[in-house]
Amino acid sequence: MQIPRLHPDTIEQVKQRIDIVDVISEHVVLRKGGKGFVGLCPFHQEKSPSFSVSPTKQMYYCFGCNASGDAIKFLMESGKRSFSEVVLDLARRYQVSVQTLEPEQRQELQRQLSLREQLYEIGAIAAQFYQHALRQPQGQVALNYLQSSRQLSMETIQTFGLGYAPAGWETLYRYLVEQKRYPVQLLLQAGLIRQRQSGEGYYDYFRDRLIIPIADTQGRVIGFGGRTLGEEQPKYLNSPETELFSKGKTLFALDQAKPAISQLDSAVVVEGYFDAITLHAAGITNVVASLGTALSLEQVRQLLRYSESKQLILNFDADAAGTQAAQRAIGEIAELAYRGEVQLRILNLPEGKDADEYLHTYTPEHYRELLKAAPLWLDWQIQQILVDKDLKSASQFQQVAQQLVKVLKQINNSDTRNHYLCHCAELLSLGDARLVPLRAENLMAQIAPLNQRPHPNVQKYRSRTQSNSTTKSFPAASDRSLLEQAEALLLRIYLHCPEHRSAVSDALKERDLQFSLSHHRFLWRQILAVTSSQSNIQKVTHHLTPTATSLDLISRLQVCCLESETEMTQVSHLFHVDEKTQQDLLRATYVIQAAAACMERVLCEKQYRHFLELWQQTDPEQEPERSQFYYQSLYKEQRRLQKLDRQRQFSLTDLI
């Protein structure tokens, strides 16, 4: 049906009831920042959050692409939908009575809106029916199963509304249609009955099964899970997809887990209904279940709305199926995890137990301790790669190394990648510390292509200059790689071009720069120590050729650093010049300025991020002067970044 023109009163009521944080957090992972929230902008690619949401103003704004507006505009822009479509969906969500400007269309529209309310009503009636049946003689087997096999108290059974679907083919159907007078079509739309293949008559969807009601975040029943009490397959049966229920978008027990997730700042996801129920009964209430499907991105975003630190722990079964489920879940949310938007951990319980089985043997405190010790997802993935592998076997060693490289390649954050690169190198060295640098170098060589991707902040500059073959931009994948290339260039020029040493020193001094990376800082200290210990070095070397002077300095450095094997391993490549490097050094005058500008830009960008965070955390209404100061500082750093970008006219990737 074509959406009619909505009455202004309806639009105004929607705007009054809407919560912009509630709406946007379903699409963007938001973190608390000052008086508002911040996250990565969904309208352009970025690595550091510049998208802010103000609950007091009910507005969003991106400092990167200048996108702004209210919740309605956000849904229109992100979903490419019309104004009327968005308002109508929000009216349904916030239970706003809808009025139209054309009275003749109002009846059909109200019918569509009232369907959901009728489905909520019939879901609640069906849940009561199942709960009543559990306490009747016909439900005694199901009740005994809950109390004996699952060791659940009547309080827990009541809290989760557990029930029983009688064995008869038409028990619920007759109750709802003949006694309660609900239309058959409504029962079909609720997923409670099915039509017989003959086309004549209907039968209950759930029969002779233990019933677990599934609720939305507001506690309203939207579907059911049914567990067989015999040998029927499937063992667990969920409601079919309906207007209210989609198992890929729903998490069991989230309505009850929300307060604990917020209080503990952490959410635990288990596989089964009874894993979640047993944990809640044991007092561990920040737990939800994934309804037997791979954890979806939408389900994760639901959870992250209630956790400021965005900590998520997957406790799937430790068997092969559970491991595969964890891998599938990681695949769905890997992008968020690689960007650091989710603090993802994986918990495999000992002895291959699931949470329900574990708590029948161990105490809740034991489980809490395991949660605290759960490894980060990258550590878990590395552990899985090493399972049953003999690294002393050449073929298995190669297989493990290749899989580790695949993991390392996906890590965008340079510090995190370097940490895991060293960790993997240690694992591959089998306890021989002498092999660690070699293993690390081999791994780095295989993941090096990752460092060639353009830095997002330079992408626009690069596209503007791409048509000019004589002008190049300055790409890099991260602050670390920018510094690595720039600092290495300056050191290489200093070592091999004596005539440009003063230019290197002057560039560092004028810009107030220092070498940031530890191995470069080590080499620079050694250079200064060697030169300062020879006050007459110019007198000694003035008669030598530039090549001889370079060799003299390099040889003295190598002698001085014999005891620093680790650091020398990291910088030894700078002492050698191949044909390509020799050609690059001919342009040393220009390269020095480009590299120095790059180093300064990295520092400047850190300042920019710092002031951006401070500005976002400051309420302009309560602290106008402070807010204005941070804003002006942001603007100043932005202008400085633009100036530095103009100075970086050579690609370090092409120069080294």
C-alpha cells in the first residue's frame, strides 16, 4: 500500500517520543563521551570516531563529513527511505497513534498497525496457556524434566514463563479459536498453527514439547522455543519467522539481562536456552542466548547498546560444533573487533562442557573466574590454529605459519599487530629466543602488503594529485607505518649522505621532532654518541670522499653496537644501499622535507584526536569557554595538517 500523507500531529508525537541514541545505536556502535556519545561515522570511511550524538539536543553531527540531523533524517539517509516510511515505522515502534490527512486511508493504515498489537496479545495468551498446561497432569513429565534433569526451581520456571505444549494436534488451536474466538488467520500469522497439507483444517505448531517463551527487549512475547521430550527431531524447534519474530535479530533473555549487562559492563552469549536460564538461576544474569544461529551483526549491536566498554564474551560449547559456531560468530563481527569497537573474548569451558552442565558440577564463582580469564578472540584464534599441530614437522609448521599470517593481515591497528606478530614469532620459535627476530622478520615480510594501503586521511589528497604524474601523495596504513618509513629515510640519508647530515639535523631541530620508534631512537643516540666523542671529526674526515666518510660512521656504529644485538637487527638494513635506494638518495634534499613533514603530521594528528575527544566530552552550555578553546585548537590543528599535507609531495613507499 502506498503510504499516505501523515497528519502533522502524528509527526510531532513521533518526534517527542523518539530517542536518537536508541535509534542510532542500532546502526552505529556508540561509546559514552562526555555528555553525549561518539562512534565511527556510517556515512564515510574513518578509523577514529568523529561521529557524535547528543541525547540532550536529539541531534547527530560528524566532524569528518559534516553529516548532521535528527533521528528521522538519520534513518532516511542511512536506509535511503522516504520521510513517511521512516515516521510510520517509528510510530509503530513507539506506539504512536497514526492519523492521516486523507480519512479514507486511515482505516487500512490502522489495520496494519493494529496487527502487531494483536500478535503481542495472542503471544501473551498462548504463553499463559502453555504455563497452565505445565501444571496439569499431562505436563508432569515436562515439569519433572525441568526440576530433576535441569535442577530448576519453581521460581526460575515462573521467571522465564516455562510451559508445556500438549501432545494433541489441535489443543491450542481449539482453545484460541473456539474458546477465545481469535481468527484463524491471526494464529497463522503468529506462527502458532499450520494448515494441513490437504488444505482442510489446521494443527498446532508445537506439540508435546517443553515451551520456552521468547521476549523482545520490552518483555513482550514474540515467539517460542520448543524442546522435545522424546526422540523427535529437531531437538529444538523455534517459532517460524513472523511480523514480530526473527531469530537472526533476537537474543533470548536480553530483556532480563539488560540491567546486569549495564551494571557489569559486559555481556555473555551462550548457545542454548538452558545455558542462559541456568546461569541466570545461579545469579549470573548478564547472559543471553543466540537461538541456535550464528551470532549476527544486528544481535551484537543490540548487546553493545548496554555496555560502555563494549565487552562481549562468547561461551559456546567446546565441541567441534561449538568451535565452528564461535568461528562463524567471529566472522560476522570481525570487522568491529579488528577496529576495536568490540572487546571480544572467547570462553571454552573445561571438559567440553556447556554452561548448564558446568554449573551442575562447579560453583557460580568458578564460572565467574573463567569469565575473567577468558582469552581475547585473537589469542583464542591463534590457540585454535595450534591445536594438534606439531611445529617440528615442516609441513605442519608451514601450514600454521600461513594461517597465522592470515590472522595478522586482518589487524589494522599497528600496535596490536606488532604485539601479535611478536607473540606469533615466539610461538614459531619453539622456545629458542635466538630464532624470534628471524621468525618475526619472516612474518613481517608476508604481511607487508597490508602497509601499502593508503591512509584514509590522505585519500582525498591522493585522488586530487593522481592525474599529475610528477606529484605523489604520502600513503601509509597507520601512524606506525608512517613513522617507520619517514624515520628510516632520514636515518638512511644521514648514514649515506654526509653532505645532507646538517639538513637532517636542522629539519629535526626546526620542527622540534624526535625519533619515536625505539629502534630508530636507539640508532640516533648511537650516532650522536659517536660524533660527539670525536670533537675533531670534521678535521679527521675533511679530506675523505663522502663514501669514505659514510663507511667510517657506519663501521664505528657497528663496533659500538655489538652488544645490542636485538636493536641492531632492527636497523641493520639501513646500513646497506641497493640500486633503487641509491637513486632515491639523489633526491635527498626533497625527501628530507617530505619525511620530516610526515613525522610532524603524525604528531599533529594525535593532537587533533586529543582535542577532538576533549571537545566532544565538554558541554558547550555549561562550559562555553572551554568548549570554544577546544574547538579553536581543533581548527588550528586541522589547518596545520593541511599545510603538512602540501609539504608531503613524495611517496615513501616509492622511495624506499
